[in-house]
Amino acid sequence: MVVERDRVVSSDGTSPWPALWALVIGFFMILVDMTIVTVATPALLTSLRADVNSVLWVTSAYLLAYAVPLLITGRLGDRFGPKRVYLVGLAVFTLASLWCGLSSGVGMLIAARVVQGFGAALMTPQTMAVITRTFPAAKRGLAMSLWGSVAGVATLVGPLLGGVLVDGLGWEWIFIVNVPIGVIGLVAAVRLVPDLERTARRFDLVGVALSAVGLFALVFGIQEGQAYDWGTIAGPLSVWSLIVAGLAVLAVFVWWQARMTGEPLVSLRLFRDRNFSLANIAITTVGFAVTAQGFPIMLYAQSVRGMTPTQAALLLAPMAILSGGLAPFTGRLTDRVHPRLIGGFGVATFVIGLVWLAAVMTPDAPVWQLLLPLALIGVSNSCVWAPISTSATRNLPMDQAGGGSGVYNTTRQVGAVLGSAAIAVLIQARLAALMPGGAAVGGSLEPGTGGLLPEALREPFATAMAQSLLLPAGLLVVGFVAVACFATPRHLLRDTAPPVAPAVAARE
């Protein structure tokens, strides 16, 4: 890999950018599908004649099947090649999307969503691994900014796209629309993504089993805790016992990885790199905040302001536009200045934007007062993804690119699951404290399902939603500390090193 001025080219003289754009197509689809179902909940309830818990599992099943295998699928990319694993994942995801759209019952839809989530898990680590292996460390920021901005924008676009499709064509089309896009993505990936060197080593089957069981128990317990009121699931099994069991199995997994003399599923040597460890902490808080912020905003917009799902989703448009539009500029800066400066600015303004939004979320606030802090959050999102992602991957060994990407995406996704669960608990608690019968009211007001509240309830409801936004803002402070502790990247150290004498340079 060589760099010609500002142009990045591979050793064979080709640019890695077409490959990245091909991979971004699929990556965008799978992240949109994390949130797109939310606004379709009323349509699913009516069309499939299902209860609320069953419909909520349409999203829960996808998130579980997506989050749990990420450690494993990242390692599969190292062994079988990221292109091959990505193509298999995209084919599975596309076919499962068609299955979702043709489902005639909620059980069939949930099964299809499990398959769709597994396809997404196969794809995600490969996109990041290809960036790591085809872009030089000194020019990786712009590529990671595209990858990160897609992650941020897709999370925001999902509810908006879902509202438009459900209102205009029907709930089936939130899945069927993936089919032509998936076919285009497959053709593009076959033609543009290079076949990268594979690492033919034995697979850690014990590590696979431990990681899968541990992550499933932990993610399921956190994700579904609210549905079971954090109590009993079945017989002696409770939510908390499942979470504790998941943590215990993951502790055994770490112990197993440390004592393995062969090839572990996750090399703990990765965490010796300071920036890799700190980036995983930071991205967990960002994933938490990006997911958590949407619930109180959507509930406030629909239940207090009387907006339709599409109108409520349009509130997020400035956030999405600024996040995606500014990403190339912050990506270029990430390659030239210390990541703690851009990332620190991004996380700090994220905190300020959430606190500002909480302050203006009143029943009669003008819409422009809401759009200003949302726009600031969009600016902050453009500044957090690239510095954190590049800091995580700059020093990854090439044969560990897939495994490292799997770890990074797992922590991001676990952060998102934690954000979803924690914000639901806090919303219920604040509603119970501020409104008579508030817990019951809040329990029936999932995003996309609630109507306009009676006038007497709007003020306390808005206050509860505003106070809930302070949780992701508070956790982002931890992310800010992690970003502030990033070490200086090696390529910046080389750029600031004293010039080498000509005779020495000739010998090198």
C-alpha cells in the first residue's frame, strides 16, 4: 500500500475506495434495519393480528442474532477472507429480507428476522477489516469517517425511512426494499472488493461456544429485562440470574483465551494497545447514547407534540444531514491531528447537545428551538466515529483485523443494547414519579404506538422525557475521559520527528 500525495492506492495501483463504497451499501442496510421496524409497530399489530410482546420480538430477535455472533464472525473473516464472508452474509441478509416481507404471521416474521440478523453479523466486521487491511494507517481516518458516518446516519434514517414506507406502501416494504439494494450490493462487492490474504489456522471451538452462550445470556437479559419487569422469566430463572450467568461465562471465556497456547478466538494481546482498549470503552458509550436518545425524543414528539411517526422522524433530519455531510472533513482532520482533539470535541458537544435539548423539551417549545440542539448533536456525531474507529484499528496486526473488528463492533452493539434497556427503565421510573399512573401510561407508549396525550399530562410527560436524556449525556462523560486519554498515533509521531540526515536516510 502506498500513498501518492493525498491519493490512496493499493500495491497494484488501484484505489481501495470503490471497495469501501461497495461494502457501505450493505453496512447501511443492516444498520437501518435495527431501527426501521419501530415505526411499523401499529401496522404489524393490525396486519398480523399479534400482541405487543410478539411484535417487540421482531426487533429483539434481530438485535440478538446480530449482536451475539460478532466475535465469531469477525474471526471468520480472518480465516476465510473478509470478501467471502461478507458475500455470504449479504446473500443471507437479502434473502431473509424477502422472507420478512412475505411473512404471513408474526412467528414467521420473527424467524426471518433471526436469519436476517445473523446475515448482518457476518457482514459488519468485514467492512471494518477491509478498511484496516487496504488503507494505510496514516490515511485511514477518512475511510473510517465514511464507515462511522454510515453507522450514525443509518441509525437516524431508520425511523424516517420506516415512516415513509409504512405510510405510503405498507409495512412489508420496509423489508422488500432491501432486496434490490442487496442485489446491487452483491454485484458491487463481487466486482470491487479485493480477495485479501487469509489466515489458515485452527478455530477455537471452545471459545466460540463460551462467547456465544455468554453474550446471548447477557444481551438477552439486558434487552428483555424490561419486558419481564426485571423479575422471573420462567421457573427459577430470573432476568438478573441470566445476566449474572452471562457475565460469569464471559469471565470463563476471557480466562480460556488467556491460557490458550494455540490461536484464541480473541487475542488478548489486542488490549495491550492503549488506544484499542480506550476506543472500545468510548464506542460503548457512543453506542449507548445514539440508541438511547431516540426513544425519549420520539415519545415526546408524538405524545406531547402530536406529530405523526414521519413528522417525528423528520425532527432528526438536521442531525442526519450534518452528521453525514461533515464526516469527510472530520475524516481528513483525523489523519492530520491528534484523535483526542476531534473525538473529544465530538463527545463534549454530544453531551452539550443532549443537555440543551433536555432544557428546551417543553410542550409549547417552538420547533426551531428543538432543531438547534439536534443540529449540534449532528455535528458531534460527525466528529466521534472516525477518531474512535481509527484509534481502535491503527495498530491492529493484519492477521487480527477481523478479530479486532469483531471485538469493536461487539462492544458498540452491547452499548446500544444497554442504552435501549436503560433508557426504557429510566423513562418508566420518571413517568411513575411525575405522573399519576405514569408507569402504566408509559408502558403503552412505545415509540410509534402512542397518540397525543391529554393536555394535563403533557407537561409532566415532557419533563420525564427531558430528564431521561440526561442519562446518555452522563455516560458520555466516561467516553470523553477515554478519548482524552488516547495516545498519539505513530504516524503523527513520525511526522513530528526530527529530520533524518541524508547519509542515515540512504542506509535505511
